[in-house]
Amino acid sequence: MKTVYVIAGNEKEFWEHEGTNKTNGILYYYVKDYNSLREHMLFNPDGIFNPDGIFIGTWYTHPDIYHILQELTLACDDPKKQAIMQTVRKKYTDYLSSRMK
């Protein structure tokens, strides 16, 4: 079964996504915080490197988003996924800069 990490602003957004996107062969894993992501990636029997994931809802407001983004960036050595992570990090920094005004 393929694991897809779901980074959402809160658990409610995850469950809304889970309810409308059920797919056979895919396990959607809610990234509750940095520690749960790290633990799941370290102890996953699939030996997840280059994890698959999606960012939904208000993911940029997640309390641990900075550390989650760092962990995912380090875990992905696929150039296509690195490019996606750069785009995601840009959206996050844009969000932060808009809050500073």
C-alpha cells in the first residue's frame, strides 16, 4: 500500500480530504506534527525515502510547518520533488511576509 502524507492546517481539513478522496491502495497519513512525521518515516516498513505528499487547506498555518518542510526537503532526493518543495517553501515564506505587514 502506498503512503501519502497529508499536510493540512488542522485535523478537520484532513478528514474532509480523506472522506472525499478514498482510493484503493493509498493510505493517507495525517501529519499531526513534526515528531509524528519523523517517527512514521523512520519506522515505516516501506522504507520511505522520497515520500509522496499533498498540502491541503491552510497547511501554511500548521504550528510545525517549518520543521515539517525541513524534514520533507531532506527526505526527498528526487529533483522533481525538490522543485515542488521549493514552490511550497516559497508559498510559506510569502504567507509569512504577508503577515508581517
